[in-house]
Amino acid sequence: MLSGVEWGEYRIGDLFEVLSYKKRFDANKVTLHSSGHPYIVRTSANNGCKGYLQEDEAYLNEGNTLSFGQDTATVFYQKIPYFTGDKIKILKCKDGRFKKEIAPFFISTIDRAFSSFSWGSSSFSEKAIKAQLISLPTRDGKIDFMFMERFVAELKAYLAVTGLSDYTLTPEEQQAIQDFQEGKLQWGKRTFRSIFNHIKQGRRLKKDDQQKGALPFVMSGVSNTGVVNHISNPIVIFPSNSITIDIFGNSFYRNYSFGAGDDTGVYWSTERKYSKAQMLFFTTAMGRSLFGQYSYGNKLRSSQSLNFKMSLIEKDGEIDYNYMETFIRAIEKLVIRDVVLYADRELAATQQVINQ
């Protein structure tokens, strides 16, 4: 869709008013609430929103604008009025056709324009922001707003169909990420068999004996997460919501029923109903505890692993399942955000071709 686009260069200052906040609210002095008006700071997470303030509305910045972090170059669309922290500029488009549906296109091109600058650069002065050139689709010498709206709409439709449309962190998810990054968590050790009341080894099934079918068959290796075939043989079928660990210590979560070879151990629980997010946390914790210890000369068997220990988050001496759930949801959203921004990569690739 982008390959046939005509591009033009425009100065940010010609397209946007570059405004300063009406009042700076110090992050160390404000009281955050669960409701109120968004408090936008220089963080790259959660659309720049650190929380919500209940302050004098006379100091609100306009909605339908872009917030720009002066020393981080983080750009976000703000639909509704908001308060700001330090070093945030407000970009108000001079063209009345600017709206939420088009903003992602502008954000991707602005991000690309500032990608060569480093964090903390003094280059993000108001003068420098206004002078920066960005590339936009052009038709008959004017910005092609219609194309941008159609492109973003088609992108969102694709993301909705594939289930990748929600990537905004909730305040709880943002806090979980922050606590992890700042080392505020308490960790404790737990044995594999204290978490799973079923730990079984798969059964040998030679390649020549495998009959074509619909059941995924798992063996050792990381290619295709260890799924080597789909079979119909009458073998033990392991349940979904399980974890497999092969003879080399490679661990994978399985959200489907499957068969497993004798080089693969399977871990699951019928005593406690673990969520998918909790099982993903276990998968990573188990994999880290086994990393680099096993090879062809030293193969792992599930029967050896009963008393192996993994590191888990604790609260008051108990496993903090709620944190694990929230943390994994946050990680998934951050990954989804990278997928959503694939449009930026398309823009960059197209721009590279244009510049050659």
C-alpha cells in the first residue's frame, strides 16, 4: 500500500503550533488518583500517562494534540485535555483535518525523524522541533490526509482481526513493570513438584512409525517450539495448559493438547487451576533455572527435576500469583505494541527506497 505513495517533506513548525504547558506539575509533588485528567510525562510507556490528577482545569492542555518529550522525543496522541510534567511540548495541528484516526501516521514519521537523536539531547529545543522535517504522503502538492486515514483504518482492521488491538498498559500493569525494573520485588524458591502435581515423560515414537493426523507431536528442539509432526497414533495425549521441557532444558508453554516423545517432559497441575499468564511465568522461571546445564552428553529427564527449584515472586512469604498475572499481561501488551508499530518499519523501508 505504501509502495506507490508520493512523499513530501514538511517542517513541523509549518504543520503544528509548538506550545508549552500552561503549568508544570512536579512528579515528586503531585498526588496521583485513579480518576481525573491524564498526567502526561516523558515515559515511553502507557501513552505517556503516569496517572491521573485532580487539579485546576484552567491548567489543562488541549486534547486532539500530540505530547512531545523534549529530552526523550517520545510522541503520543492525546485525545482529551491533560496535565503535563517537566519538558513536555504540546503540538497542536494547524489543519482542522487532524484527528485521532490520522495521528498514528504523524507519530510514526515524527519518531523516525528524531530517531538519530540521543536521550537528553539539548537539540529538542522549541526552535529545533519546529525546524525538523518529516515525510508525509502527498498528492497534488498537498498532504494526502485521505490516504493516511485509509491506511491507519486498514491497519487497525488487521490488528482487530488478529486480536492485537489492545496494547495500552493499565496503571497496575505499568506499576508491575516499574517495580520489576527498579528491583522492588521479593523472590523465593519453589520446587517444580510443589507447583505441578503431574510431571511425566513422553513415550518413544520413531519417525517411521508416526501416522499422519491432527495431534501435534512434540520432541526435543526449539524449531517450531519442538512440534515435529501431527499424528494419529494411539498414544498418551497430554492436556492443554501444560509446559514441556526437553532433554536440553528448552521449555515451552502449550495451550493445546499434544503428544510427546521420550525426550520431552510434561508438567501440569490438576490441584490448582493456573491461568495462561501464570503458566507463562512458570515456563520462563523453569527455563532460566535450567539454562546451559544440559546437552547430548548430559540429558535431562523429568524424573530428575522433581526437586529442582525456580525463582518466583513472593508476597508475605507466599507466591504472588496476582503480580505474576499482571506482569505477564503487561509484557504481552508491550510485545503487541511492537507489532502494532510495524507500520513504522514499513514507512522507514519505503522512505529508504525513495532516498536511494
